[in-house]
Amino acid sequence: MEWDEFVDWMAYYRIHPFGEENLHAARALAMFYNANRGKGKPEMSAEDFTIEAKDKQENVGAKVLAAFGQIKSMADGKDHLNR
């Protein structure tokens, strides 16, 4: 990348910061997961669903799959709260 292009990207970033899109999706996923988690399941934060969390915590994928498993159980009419 040429210096001029780099400066252009820096200027663009000041006007339209990019890279936060993942955080918005992570907040929605955390809210949905926490509203539908099973009894005794730990609460999760938005950070648990971010791409950066992969470096901190290797089982984020398993948690996301578990959350979608709960969604599927709800769609199938099963008791998702384990009451």
C-alpha cells in the first residue's frame, strides 16, 4: 500500500470508523442467548461472542452451537428452560 492510500484510509476511518460491526452482532447474540439459556447455565457477555474472544477462549464455537441448539429445541417445541 502506498503512503497516500494509507493516509486516505486514515482519513476515512476518522469519519467512518470500521471494525465495530462484530460487536453489534455479539451484543444481539448475547442478549438472545441469555434470554433463552437453560436453568443453571452461565450468563454470557457480548465479548464471549466476538471474534477476539476466540483468542481468549477456545470454546466460543461450542457455546454458539449450544445457543443455536437451544433455538432449534424451541422451534421443535421442546422445553428450552429445562424446568
